[in-house]
Amino acid sequence: MSTRLFLIPAVLTVGFLTTACIKGTTGDSGDSGTETDADADSDADTDADSDADADSDADADTNPYSGYTGVEMFTYGFTEEPGAPNCDILWDVAGGASTAWCDGCEFTFDLTMTISDESYDDGTCGSGDDAWTYGYEADYYYGYGIIHLYDDYYGDWYPWAYATTEGDTLIYESGGYIDYPYEYNGVQYYYSYNWYGTGDMN
């Protein structure tokens, strides 16, 4: 398994604002009611909460898809010539629903990545076949969707790439640098770092 940098901008990695949902009460007016009314309200509330919680928990961990096929591309470069990266790598990606699950995710996949003959690597990236577990969260922060990566060594999930869905198609991207000009020791370089992927889910 290769190492991937978690380069989500700081605005997405800060702590989230939490809001408390407080169940409404009748206040003093409820006290003026009879004991029979109070019991009836209590029973109704208990039934409603029990049903709602049971349904919500069951749905939250249900993966709506069983399969995934797509491609993933990685571009990296730190060269003196624009348009000439050190690595331009393409993988064919396939997999199925994962048993690993991340909080807030809508689906997760265990994916196998087979490097394509169309890939180029001058030795800088050490590219090859790979495997990862991805989880998709549609509203990670203020409406931005995200791909989470699962680290099986630590048993944890990490935000990695901006993502969205169009129907049953997943699209994601991380990095966003292509031929970014950077001067170092008086020499002009061009920096590229970008992941891009898309796949069909079924």
C-alpha cells in the first residue's frame, strides 16, 4: 500500500461546530394538565423516539452499492520544464462494498488498483499496483463532499479528496497543483501534485 498525503485544506480539518437538538417541552402549561394527559404524552413520545432511532441506526450502516469500476490518475512533478512531470500514473480500479464503515459515510468500497501500461514514472514515485478502502461522505463540511481513506494499520479514517456524485458515478480530486511555478535557489521549477478519479457504482 502506497503512502498518500492528506492534503485537505485547513478549512476542512478544523473542528466542527456542534449543535444540540433539545426536545420541546410543554413547560408550565404541561404542569397544569392532568396526570392522565402526562402519561399519554410520555407513551407517545417513547414510541416515536424508539421507532425513529431504530430505523435511523439500521439505515446509516447499509451500503447501497455492491460494486465499483473506474480509473484513478496521479500526477507528480518538480521539474524545470512545464508539462513534463516526473510521474503520470493511471490505474484501473475495481472493487466491492466494504465491511469497514466511517461515521457520516453513505457508502464504502474495498478497491484494487491495477497500474496501466499507459502510466509513466521516471522512478520518483515508485508506482505499482495498489489497494485502498474508500468511504464517501456527502456533506463533510458546509456542503463539501469528501473521500475518506481507511488506514488498516491504525484502524482509522482520514479525509483525503474532495468528492461528489452524479447519479451512480463518483468523482473525486485531491491536490490541485499542475505546473505551479516555484523558484528554488534561483532556478524556476514547476510543481505538480494531483489525484483524480472517477468510477461507476452498481
